[in-house]
Amino acid sequence: MISLNFMTGEDPLSLDRIRAVLTRLEDTIIFGLIERAQFAHNPRIYQKGAFKELSDLGFSGSWLEWFLKETETFHAKARSPDELPFTTGLPEPVLPPLSFPKILFPNNINANPSILSFYTRAIVPRITHRATIALAAQKRAKGIVGDAEFEDDGNYGSSATLDIEVLQSISKRVHYGKFVSESKFMSDPAAFIPHIIKPNREALEKLITKPEVERKLLLRLQKKAATYAQDVQVNQDADLTATSANGNGNVPNGVVNGGGKPSSASAKIDVDGVVDLYESYIIPLTKEVEVEYLLHRLDGLSQEEIDILMAISKRKAETEAQSS
């Protein structure tokens, strides 16, 4: 799992460092979705009480929820400071906690219930559509028709394992919004404080939103997804000819086939579906987390502590005035 190293001494609130983590998480999420897309929808694993075997164990949730609980029970024994669990009642870490620097203002914001809901209800059916259709064709060839031909290929363990990898990556991506908010808040507290004291969600969202950055993110995501969704094939004859002509063993541009956006029939995943995941779910939910974090950023602070924060902006403005 992609993460920040909080023990290097580098500024953990550097926007460049945070953006680097978010950019790498794009790759993790895309590759996870590609892997999940090879299996059918398997909606049974998202239905509570669908497995008698779990009911016999005293567990009333879904197969995926059971997988999450079992996986996070193990992960909790080596808990990371920038991860939030989907389940509760987890054990304490085996090793004593590291002395991480205090970075975020204390909060209990956890968007994981929303993430689990939109992922299982909207994302999984879309990215697995092609595998589900292919499965139905195979079943019909074997004489299996009607409801029995759709959606279920029996790969419950593999599907849930991949779901968890994607869910944890999306969760980390969304909750990194707290780091973004803290970084932007501390760079100019005076711009935020009036809208926190008199809660104004719209004003806070405007302060943290950069439409051009979002536009570039979606374009980059589309390009990545289109690239990762295709198989890269090397034209061996062209490779040999070009290498011989160059005399240096380097393969020039144009030798590797498969560039550009793959056709919908050959792509490993619905590229537009990946972009929609970010545009319709991840980005809006991240903004909600960022705004909610800011609304509680002054909780419990005295007026003197708020004045100290206001002074940060004043000193910054004076420094900028002197240097201009």
C-alpha cells in the first residue's frame, strides 16, 4: 500500500509530498480495478446473510464484510497512522507504537461506510460487466439459462481479496484529504478561520478547490487507465531490424505496438468507468472530508490559540510584502 514515511524528518504536510502519494495511489487503484474486472460481479458476496457458513460462525454480515474484518484484524496488529479501518473492535498493535509527529488536528472523520456503499453498488457492477457477459455466454453454451446464467462465477475468495485491496486504496486516497486541508489551512489560517467560526461549507470548498488541477487529474487518469488497460506487444521483426539499423541495441519509438486508447472490445477495463469513479465519487467525497475536517479545525481552541494561528497569515503577508 502506498504511504508517506512519517519518520524521515521531511515536512509531512508538503503539498508536493502529498500529491506524490495521491498520484501513486492512482496506479494502485487502476491496477486493482483491472484485476477485479477479470471476475464476474458475484453480487452474493455483498449480501448480508447470503452464506450459511458465516451464519454458522455467528457472523451476520456479508462475505465481503467478513473478509474485511478478518483482514483488518490482522492488519491492526501493525496499524498505520494514515489508514482507517472499515470494521470496529480491532485488536491493539503487537509492537509499541512509533512516536509519529503530531500532524493532523484530532478528528473522528471516517468516510469508509460511504466508500464501501458506492464501491459495491456502483463501481463493481460497472467494471465487471464484460466478465459477467462473457460468463453468461459460457453458461448458455452449457445449457444454463435464465437467472442462473448471470453474474456468479463462484470466485468469492479472489473477488473479495481484490475488493479489499481497492477499497483500502480508495479509503487512503479519500482520507488524505485531511492532510491536504491541514496543509492549506496552515499556509494561511486567516483565510479559513472566519468560515469556520461562522460555518460556511461553500466558502471553505472554494478555498480548497482548484478546477484546473482536477481537470489535469482526470486527463492523467484517463491516459493511465487507457495505457494500463491494453497489452503491450513488441513487434519482434521490427525490433531486430531497428536494432540492427541503429547499431546501439536501443528500440526506437514506434517499435512497440499498442499505443493510444485501446478499443472497448480489447481493453482490460472500462476506461471511462475508472475516470467516472474519480469524477463522480472519489473527488466529491474527498472534498466532503476536507471541508468536514476544516469545520472542526478550531474545536476546543481558545481565543488566544486562534489569534496565534491568525498571526501566521499576518507574518506571511509581511514577508511577502518585504520581498516584493
